[in-house]
Amino acid sequence: MANAEHGGAAPGSTDPVTGRLGVLRAGLWLIAAVLGVRQLVAVLSAPPGERLTDLETWIGPDGVLHVSGSLYDAPDRFTGPPFAGLVLKPLARAAEQALGWGWTFGSLALVVALGVVAARALPPPVSRRTALFAAPVAISLLMLSLPVRNAFTLGQTSILPVLLVLLGCFAVRGQTASGVLIGVAAALQPTVLLFAPLLWFTGRRRAAAATGAAFAAGTGVAWLAMPRDSWTYWVHHLAGTGLAADPAATANQSLHGMLLRLGLAGPLEIALFLVLGAAVAVLGLRRSIAYARDGQLLLAVAVTGCVAVAVSPTTWQHQLLWVLLAVVGRVGAKTADRAVWPVAVVLVMTLPASAVLPQLPVLAPLRDNLVLVAVLAAACAVPFLRRTDPAFGAARPTVYTEPVPARWAWVPLLPVWRRALARPNLLLELLLIRVGYSAYQQVRIVAAGGRPRAEEHGAQVHAVERFLRIDIEHWANHAVVSVGWLRNFFDFYYTSFHFVVPLTVLAVLYVRRPADYRWARTSLGFATVLALVGFWLYPLAPPRLMPTLGFIDTVHGVQDFSQPDYGTLTAVTNQYAAMPSLHFGWSLWCGLVIVALAPKWWMKALGLVHPLFTVSAIVATGNHWVLDAVGGAVVVGAGFGLTYLLSGPRQRRPEAPSLRSATPRAAVGGHPRDADQAPRPPGR
């Protein structure tokens, strides 16, 4: 490891650590290349009317850059500053197909350059390992981000201002050249002019002056070339404020857009926008200046960029790249908390808001402005660590359980996967649970399969059960229907306990048994992923959707088999996700976890009641075959097995003396004190 960090192995020798790092780095670059090629294919393979739509609006045969008169008079009017139109006008003479290819490959080159420059701008101290991996990871994150994907699809220019600012701050020599690049970026995106105060108050006054001069020159040239357009943009529409077709759309993630979505309008909304914008600008710029003086210039650039997009009248999705740069900020004094901010930013910038927050009406205002919340948090609220803080370079380490010997010497397959004694960060866990469940829902929908194929599989399962003489579904279904209170009980149990019990078990483990929580949560995650594979490969019609077998759907009501979707439910979810049954699988997971960890015999007995009632409910209501429950048991067993193989046996006695000596009070499951806050024994 010393060789890996300090210059490599001696001549003629082979350092295995260096070799592994090289392989890992090559793998990361391969992932970045695959994501880049995927983005190219996604754009260039789309039909002509569905790709580079904004670019086509500008420079197509009837584009606004072709028409005589003002850029802002056409129905699909231009919304950028006149300088951007002046730069783009020469492209109108290019052939559409050649321009589409050139524009797309050029955008890819800009993203690669942006990732490389950002990686080289990381604040010290940076280990050799981080330096090796930073560039491909940065490029991969950029390729996955919604702003880059949106810019590729629309043919937008929003990547260029960000790259020009980074080049001006980190790549070019001389303050004049730096200021010119940032000034050109401001001419393309006017709120980028907020970087001038950052330069001025951090001692780069010549660069600040050059920024203002370059912005004025670009704007002046555009004014001379297109006086009518410049008057329309800068005066009539107040720097483009009124050019957007629908500034209240959720795509506009600025303070102005948020206030409009909250129902404000007119002079009150304008006044409030100006007040809030001024407050965000002052507070955000003060923070960015402080971080720049602290030696974290990349973080300062990210914070200033977040201020710029927040105070802009319109900030569309492709203009939000600044938020992704804020992942370089370090938050939290404990190692366990360091991943929360980067993970939150990556999730917000790569997934739609509906995947991060549940579709609850009460959360609609937050969901509609989720990216803006991240922007304002980065600009004004998140307490990024200073380099002078002792925790900046060395966070408080996490205390791990002692490894438990396994039956086989090759277990665990991932020795570095150790289980911590401390509770994981709650916000991070909630984010991952929500995103994981959203992915589960989407895969269920995508893997729906066709009705004929699902019914064919249903006939296969029914035939196997008849051969095995376990086809009790029809008898159980009609027996329960004839007893009203029993039917109501099973209907209620089927619809109510599927999520409540697993979440309750996870919550209790999180509070009382943190180390066991990690083990249980991981096994449940593996089981769910394996179930999704089953839904994808084997879409299966449940008994209630087999039209010739005479089942009664007690939960959903009578289904109209003459309709392709059997009613409204199949329009919003996959009704053919029956094999394996996660209703039974999750209940069995709950029962096994309770049996393994509960201290009292009656608790263990109650744990077994839940899967018993669940399997009775799914069969009696006609929602699953008996073999579906068997499949659920298989994936749960596989989930526990994978957890065992990858990370080894769980720690059965977290309060063992050897662990108490390192963390005297934190190893007790119900104590509120975190394990990594426990005092160390004297002499260490």
C-alpha cells in the first residue's frame, strides 16, 4: 500500500496493490465509455423529430435563426441572450444530419473535458487512489445526470458555460485569460456574471475586471449586430424574464418558478422573488468566498453556480450541472455520515423527483421543487467542512464487529464488507429505501409481459400443482368467500400488513440492534432484487386473473375479462408479478428475523404467525398460487445466503467482552449513543 501511495513498486518487481488499482481504474474508464456510447446511441438513433429538438427549433429549415426579424418573434422563440443567437447563427447553414452528429459528438467531448477538469480541481489532500479514480467517476456521474442527458436530447449549449468557468478557474494561466473565459460564459448565461464578485473578493481583481469586460464586449457586439433582439431581451423582457412559455412549469427550478407554482403572481411575486434572490445571492456568495479562501475553489465554484441558477428567472433542467459539482463538499465529522450529501445530490440529479419522494399530496410542493431545494441547500445551508477542521482529513472512524469464523475458509467473498456497530445514517437509509422501492415499482411495470404469455404460465403452474396434489387455491378461495368475517379479515390482512410489518421490523432493528439491522436489510434487498428477476423472466397470471378457473377476486372486485387490462389496476401496476410472491417472501423474512433475534419465546412465536397468516391470505383471496409462496421462500433463502457468502456470518453476540472493551456502552443495542462516539481505552 505504501508503494501504491508513494510512487509504486521497486524496478523489476510487481506490486499487487498497484495491479489491482490499475484493473479497477480500467474498469471505471470502461464504464464511462459505455455510458458515453449509450448516450450517443440514444440520441442518434431517435427519429429526426424527437432528437435535438431545441437545436432543430433554432437552426432547422423553419428555425428561429433562419427567419428574418427578431429571434423572439417566432412561435417557438429563442430564449437565450442575443449573444448566444449570434454565435449559433452560422450553424444554420450546416446540413441537419451532419450537424446532428457533429453537435452530439461535440457535446460528448465537452462532458469528458468537464469531468477531467473537475477531477483535477479536487481540493488537497487528495490520495493517489482518489486522483486515479476521480476522472472516470466524474464523467460517469455526468453522463448519468439529468442535466447532461437533457442537454444531449435537446441539443442545448448549457454544458459550455460550466466548462468555460472551470477552465477559467483551474486550467488557463493568467488572470486576464481566466476572466475572459468566464466573461464569455456570462454572455451565454447572464447569471454566471455572479462569478465576478467571487474573483474580486478572493484577490483576483484583474480576472474579475476581465470577466466584466468580456461580458460587456460580447453583449455589445450582439447589440450592434442585432439591436432589435437585444432591446427585446434586455429591456422589454428584463434579461429574458418573460421569454419562457410557461415559467411556472416544474422544469423551471428557480426561485421565480417556485413562487409561481405556489400560486403567487403579479407585483407581490416579483417583489418576493427580488428579496429572496438578493438574500440567496448575498449569503451564497459569502459562503463561496469563504470556501475559496479556505483552498476549496471547486466547492466555491459549485456554490456560486448554485446561486446563479437559483436567482435566474428561468433555470431549466439542462442548466443545473452546478449542483452536481457540489458533491466535492465534505459534510459530517463521522465516517458514517460522509456519504449522505454526495448520495443525496447524485440521487436528485440522476432520478426524477417522483423516484426520490413518494407520490403523496402533502409532499407535492417539495417534490415539484426538489432540485431547487438541493440548489438552495448547497448555496446557503449545508455546513461544508473547512480544511482547518480536524475532521476534514480524518473523520471519526466507524467501529466494526469482529469477524465471525465461517464454516468455509473462502467465506466471506468480500472481506472488506464489514458490519458496523453504529447505526447507519437515518437520512441515507430512508433515501436508499425509497429509491429501492421506486426501482422495484418501475421494474414490476416494465416487466409486465403480455396477457397470453402470463396466462400460459398460469396454466403451467396450475398443472404442476395438480400433479403434486397441492392445488388448494380454488377450494380455499370459495370456502373463505362463504364466511363473511373471514373474507374481510383476509382482505384486510392482504392489503394492510405487506409493508407495515417489514418496515416495523426494520425500524426496531435500527433502534435496538444496529449491526443486525445491516444484516437484515441487506438480505431483504437481495431477496427483492432476485424477485424482480423472476417477475421479468416469468410473468405469471395469478388465480384471480385466470378467466376459466372460476376464482373470485375478493380484494379487487369482479374483473372484466373482455378488457385487455382487466380494469383500472393493471393500468398502473404489473398484475403479472406473481412468481415469486413477495407478499409471502417479505413476511417470511420478517418471521425468520424475529425468530433469530427476538429474546422471548412468545415473540418468536408471533413472528411465525405473520407468514402463516400471509400465505393463507394470498391463497384465499386468489392473488397467488401455492407455488408462488414457494418461490418467495426460495428468494428469501437466497437473500440470506448471498449475505452470508459476501459478508460472512452475522455477529451473534454484539455485546461480547472483546467488543465492550472497544465500545463499552455502544454495543448494547438499545443505547442511544453511537458506537463510533465511544471513548477509547487508555494507552491507545
